[in-house]
Amino acid sequence: MDTMSINAETVRSATSVARARENTRDFLEDLAQPIGAEAADTVVLVVSELVTNALRHGGGTCTLNLTAHPDSIEVAVHDSSPHAPRMRTPDRTGGTGGFGWHMVNHLARTTTVTRQPVGGKTVSALLPR
């Protein structure tokens, strides 16, 4: 079974979002059972969105965990906020916001939000390989 996990450092800034993307690319490239370029781009996009949302709405720090399963890649981001992501009406007037959670739910097989007993929550997305 091709299962691997990595724990990225605590993410604290926008430059750390770029580092999270780089760590994800490295993780995907090192898998014993590689995934295609399109699937890898999708995983990186979801990582970027979940980490950005955690920084913006989840208390300013987060932890990223990636796990490779035989038929999927799991992206899990933990932050200190107990509030689950919510669907918002996207701002189509040129502003930003409201598109990300819709996009993650569209790209992922499943998404889950788990409140943690030690505080905060973990948002997970399961993506096809």
C-alpha cells in the first residue's frame, strides 16, 4: 500500500503558502506510485486554497498534513478556529472571496471538517490520484 504522510511546518504567512505548495509538489514527486500532472496540479491548488483560508479565517497559523492512499491523496489542514468553512456567494464584481470552498468541494471526492478536542478544527479533502 502506497501511504505516506508529511507534516509541514506551521504556516504563518503568505510566503508560507508558497512553501506549502512547494512541499506538496516535493511530496507528490517522491511518491512510489506517481500521480499525473493534472492530478498533482489539483492537489496543489486545494492545498493553496485550504492553507490560505486557514490563515485568513482560522487564527493566522495552521498545519498541513498530506497522505497518499492507493487511489487518492488526502489534504488535511488544522487551524485554531472552531468555525467550519461555509459556502459564500462569490464576489463576481471584481473583488475576491467566496470561490474557494465551492472549488474545493467540486474538486474533491469528499470534504470533511472535524473539530479537534485540543481546539480548532481540521479541514480535509480527499482527491483522486
